[in-house]
Amino acid sequence: MPLLAEALYDGGVRLLEVTFDACGKKTDAETAADIETLAKNFKGRMYIGAGTVLTEKQVRLTKKAGGSFIISSNTDKGVITESRMCGLVSIPGVKTVSETLENADIMRGEETELMGLDIDISDSLVLLPGSHSKCISVSKDGRINEFHTFLTGEMLYAISNATILSRTVDLSVAADKEYLIMGYKYCEKHGINEALFKTRILDMLFSCTPAQRMGFFTGAILYGEISRIIKLSQKRVIIAGKRELKYSMAHLLEHFFQKEVICVSDTAANNAPALGAVKIYTEQ
């Protein structure tokens, strides 16, 4: 682990999370030992902390090992209180308080990414596309009102790699904008299952280019997420996250709906999680 940590440090990483094993294959004592080794080796150079912290005991082990921060996957009052009492920075996950499935959701890390964006996010929808995408509604005073999660990125990857479309879709190819719109419209009219298979038809019967097929495929996948976004009231949309989806989402929103769309630069989006963590650390 020290060699990997050195490589991350050389690459610019200044906060490193060592996760406790929720499955129990690695003991808490072993994880604490790893934290202690890294904390000693990188003292004054990099902040070392613990992740997937679920118990107050794990907080105390982290403190004893020399860790600086606690990342927990839920909002546990005991873990947060113990972290503060130990002088550690607490970075908990977020959940909605709702008895209905439609409004129930969780956020684990994206709130940190949100805080690291170097842009005014008030009264906006902030979209963070990735393996799973977040749509976060921010109030005029900068508070999170609500958020929604979509499995968009994982669907793109899974369908393009583990189905018959693996020979049709190439994720490394930029999406053709005209076919992006075509795929969106086709999914809206005929549903996602038929739209996805039509991606293969474009290849076999219409000899469409890889960019055209990628555009149609992406448009169909994004339909569900975009159609949900347009129902939210904010007129200003800020898109960060992964570039593979960022610009396709921006094009669809600009084409179909009267919303101001701002794309965060790739560099700013990539730096946001680390900057957000530093901001949380310095403000506690």
C-alpha cells in the first residue's frame, strides 16, 4: 500500500481514504494498521483518513492510528459525534427523509464533489454524470433541496459490454449529435427496449458509422434521466462529472428545453471531489 500511496501522491493526491471492510474479510485492526503506516509515512504531506466508517469504535481506531478524517456512508449521529469528539473531520453520507419510494434516495460522496465545484450553484440543478448519475436541486441560499439518482453510466457500460450490442457500440467514440437526438426521440416514442435494439439495426441494415450508432444508443439511454430533469423547476443547469456523458446531456437539454446549461471544465470536474473534501476539512 505505501508504494501505491506514493504513486498517488506523485500524481497530486493529497487526501487518501483507507476503507474499513464492511464484509469482514479484513479486520478493523488490520485496516487501522494500514492507516497508521500511511499516516506516519506521509505526515505533513498528505491527509490520511478512513472510509466506510459505520461504528464509533472504528472512529476511535482511526484516531489512535493517526487518521485525520472520517468518511461514513450514512448519517449516523453517533459516528459524527464521536468523530468531532476525537478531533477528526466528519464527512457523512446523505439520505432523504421520506416514506415513499419515489422520494427516498442516498448520496455517498457526491455532496463532497458538489462543494468542490468552483462555480455559483445556488438556485440551480447540478448534474453529476458518472457510473451512477446525480441530479441535485440546490436552493437560492445554496442548500440541497432534493436529489435523484440514475444508473445511467452503469447501463451504458453493461449494455455495451455484456449484450449483443457489444459488437455495435464503442464507448470510446464520441456521439454524433444528430443521432443523439434521434435516439432520444425514438426512446420517447417506442420505449427503451426497442430503441436499444434499433442501435443494432442501424449497424446491420443502415451501415451507420460508429459515431452515429453511439449517438443513437446514448440518446436512448439518457431519455429517462433527461425527462426527469425537465420536470424540476430550476431553469439553470450546471453539469460536471464524467465528460463521456456531460456533453451529450448538455446537447439534449439545450435542444429540447428552455434551460440555461453550463458545462464545468473537465479539469474542474475532476478536481471537485478533492477540493470539496479539503473545503469540508478546513471549515470544520
